Amino acid sequence: IRIKSKTYGQFSTFKLSEENGFLIIPRGFAHGFCTLTDNTKVLYKVDNHYNKEFESGIIWNDIDLNINWPLDEGPSYISDKDKNLKPFDV
């Protein structure tokens, strides 16, 4: 989400498992998680205190980003907060 980045508006996907389940996401990168099995735990560490005033996000099915999520019918659960996120304006 760093506007001046040469990769602005692009994305990468990674399939993590018990064997390779570690990923570092740099500051300024939008990120999302999709679990493919029941009872999955997603743990993450941040580099600053949480501040609701700066919280934002991108709707998971944004038309411009066109992320090919590994789900045939979309997510089985999505939080109310995430349902109401705005699209990414590329």
C-alpha cells in the first residue's frame, strides 16, 4: 500500500503449512489470511501498539486486485468488520 513503490497494486500469495508456516510481512504491506483447514490458528506479531484510528483494510474480493483465493465458493466465514471494507483504488 506504499503508493510510490514500483510494485504498488501487485500481490503475491504463499501457501504455508506446518513445515513452512512462517512469513515476515514488511511494514506498509497489506495482507490477508485464508485458512484451508478447520481449527487453524494464525498468530502474528506487530511492530507497534494497536491504534484503532489507523486501522484499515481492503475488501477480500476486490475487483481490481482480482486475487485468486484458493476457495471455490468464497469464504465460509468473514467478520462483520471485513465484510464492510472498501475496495483498493489502484
